[in-house]
Amino acid sequence: MKWEVVIGLEVHVQLNTATKIFSGTSTAFGAEPNTQASAVELAFPGVLPVMNKAVVEKAIRLGLALGSKINQKNVFARKNYFYPDLPKGYQISQMELPIVEGGVLPILVGEEEKLVKLTRAHMEEDAGKSLHEDFSGMTGIDLNRAGTPLLEVVSEPDMRSPEEAVAYARALHSLVMWLGICDGNMQEGSFRVDANVSVRPFGQQEFGTRREIKNLNSFRFLEQAIKYEIQWQIDTLEDGGRVEQATVLFDPDSGETRMMRSKEDAHDYRYFPDPDLLPVRISDEQIARIRSEMPELPSAMKARFVEAFGVSAYDAALLTGSRATAEYFEAVAQASGQGKLAANWVNGEIAARLNREGKDIGDCPISAERLTGLIQRIADNTLSSKLAKQVFDALWDSDLSADAIIERDGLKQVSDVGAIEKMVEEAIAANPKAVEEFRAGKEKALNALAGQVMKASKGKANPAQVQEILKQKLA
Amino acid sequence: MSLTHQDVARIAKLARINVSDEEIVAVGNQLNNIFGLIEKMQAVNTDGIEPMAHPQDVSLRLREDIVTQTNQREAFQAIAPQVEKGLFLVPKVIE
């Protein structure tokens, strides 16, 4: 039987505020246990939550970027459950009236664009951390993370393959960093993904029973976990079994998902509006101000790059993968006036070298200004593409400008007609056999002759000119 | 609607309240009285009325994102039953 995969994702985006969502306690990562846990996070009797304005504004930023509806009245609710790293006995979250509803996120799968619909995004607080190593047979609790602001972003079940799910997660990840609302650090848990996965016979309307994979903190694990889960569900169904609704965990060591709790054990959260918090009201003016403070969005920038610099839609999508890359490209394209060349180098050599060395564009040893210098010398034919590569390597390993490297290493391309003619004549004289073959109609023989000229010039002759002059001389 | 003894036991479990078998009957009766009151309220026609999230018609005041709290771990942990390496210790929650 042919199966269709259905995936929806819930992403916990940690907002990069200075303080917690409901108290003026610092959220800095890596502090000594419980040194960033105030009476509010510890749930002392009589304390009240005091809402952080930055959380509301960052949530609005994301909503505007996704083209969502901003609920100008939204309400906090209590989600009740007992666990020691949640001392209040409830998490403050949003249920019926979240701050953000609807919207779409464009994703790039291979070279194709697809739109994924968003269900909602709501504000909530994170819980603390339970440490289960042995503390005299007890569990250790660190409440530094408790009260850290999160935006839970919920997608519609719009994805049809693990690749699409990863593309969505990556697109959201780069968007929240682009907007400056999340540091995107997945190792530190700033961006955590839950995947709802089900399968159904191809063509069937209703969804199959889903299982939810919790807490995936890398794109690689997300892909592995979904792939394993899909195969498990298909195998189970094809063996005549049934998939029961459940929450599962992914074990990176075994590459398998395993059951955490079944539907019977599912929590009954008994949501109700939190009486400690009044409804959040957002004015038209506030939305207008936040809109005016937003950076140019990746989709708008992509269209502009195609329009202004003549790059392909695919190149533009890669260039707008992060704000830093986009800004780097734009600086080079602007200064050199060579959009396509700039795109080729940024998406080509620069991306490959950064990737190989595990760096990102922020650590690129070649500044936009120095890359511009290189591109200008390619555009004015001072450098052949081969020489350009040589200069690029030297730029990577030094602080010199392209011009200084060309001067130092004598890499200037020879475009002087007289000099090239002389070398061409010598090559023709030295290779009578190739000349004969070319005259007999063997086009390839020309390349052999051109190769001889390039060799004689130590790679510095202008290749196009060499070809041209060779043809003239042999005509 | 009327709560069964089973419902009462489940609510007690969710709320982590220990209710003995003898108490269940009395607690059940009390809860059912409250439900009677709720039923009366639910009989009122509320068509076209927006549900209230709070009895007062005011909005949440928002605080600037500036650190105001200092580290008071020592004071908090002085009254904790058990601590180690800065952690609060609680009975083991997983095997």
C-alpha cells in the first residue's frame, strides 16, 4: 500500500529577553543553580506575576512577519499539572485567546517553495530543570530556567515528508533570529521542536492516529526521529496492528522512538483563565510602531535581490537564509556593482569554506570590502577565474587586499594583445601536430594549444583572448 | 449533572488531595451542591455576551524588561528541607 505522511510541528521559541516573563529576574544562561530564581519562580505564597512588555512585543513581531492575526485582546490561562520543577503546580500559558493566530511561513524544499500554514503562537513560561543524577537518592531541582519566556509556535499538519518538516523548522529558526527575538541556540535549548506524525493510505481524507515526538533539539535528530517514526507506524499498520495515540521520546543513541505515555496516561490539564493576570490589550498604535521597527523581511529582501541585482530566485533564497549573509551579500553587490558575481562567490566559495571550517558568516575572515576588491578585479578582467580562486585563498589566510595580493604574487592576468600573440605563435610553432588536427576539423585540438599558451603564461593569460587570437592565427 | 464517587476520586487525585473512601460520600455531596448552583447559572441566557476573562474591565499593565531581582538563593535555601550543590532536593521523581 502507498502511504501518505502527515506532519505538524510545535516549536518552543525561547525569547531573548533580559528578564523572565513574570518577574525582573535575569534570564542569562549558565548561572549557578537557583541564583536566578526569585520568589515568583519559587511560587512563594502571595507573589503575583508582573508581565514583561518585551515578551508581548517580540510575539507581535513574529505575528507580523508571518502575516498572522494579532489578537488585540489575549488572555493567559493556567495549565495544571504536578511536577517538582514547576512549583506553582501550573504553567501560565495561553489557551483560548492566544496572542497570534494564523499566518503562513514559506519554506524551501529542494528548489521548490511551499507555504506552510500556522495555527497559532502563544506566550508561556518555561519550567525549571530536574536533575536525576544521584543526590542521596533524590532529585535535584534548578529553577533558573523557570519563568523564561517562550513562544509556542504551532503549525497546521501541512508537511508531507521529513524533509519538509526540517525545511519548516529551519525556516522558522532563521526567521526568529532574523527578527532578533531568539538567539537560536539549539544546544542551550533556545529552539525546541515537538513533531506530530501520522500516516494514512494515499488518497484517504481523514488523518491517521498521530504520535507526538517530544523535545527534539537539532535538525538532524528531527529528521532521524520522524523517519524512524514513519517507518514504525507503517510497519505496525502493515502487520495488521493499530497505532495508538501516544507521546514518544527519541533516543539519539539507538535512533529509535519509544513510548513516554499513552493516551490513557495523558494529562488532564484543566485549563482556566488565570485570575492573577488581566487580559493583555494591544493598541493599533503599538502594532504600527512595532511594524515600523521591523527589519526588512527575508521574503521582501529576496524579491528585491532578484529585482535589483539580477540573481536567480534560488540564489536569492540562499542569500536570505540569514540576515548576516544577506547584509554581507548586499554590501558586496552594492559596492562592486556585480550582483551575480557576488551571489556566486557568497553562495559558492564563501559558503563552502565556512561550512568546511564550521564557521558562520559572522566569523568570515574575508570582509565584504575585501571580497568586493576581488570581484572588481574579476569584473575588469584583471583576474581569470583560476587566478581569482588563488587570490581568494590568499584573502582567506591574510589581511591583505585583493590588489595587494595580485601585486605581491604577480597574478595579474595578461590581456596585452602583443604578449599573447607572441605566446600563441610560439605554441603554434611548437605543436605542428595539434595545428594539423585542428585544421583537419578536430575542434578539441584548439584546447590543447590554448593549454600550452596558458602554461607558458603561468596561467595568467586571459583565456578568452587566447582562444580568440588562436582562432585568428589558425584561420 | 451529578458526580459519581469515581469522578470525585479522580478529581481528588488530579488535585493531589487525599480523600478517604468515607470522605468521598460527603465530598461528593458538597461538590454536587456546587454543581447545582452552576446549573442554575448555566440556565441563564447568555447569547451574544462575550465571555469575561476577568471580573474587572481593565487591561494588564506591562513591566519594562529590566533586571530588578538580585540573587537571594541563600535566604530561600535556608528554609528548604534539603539542598545540595545549590539544588533543591525532592523525592526521586523517576526510577
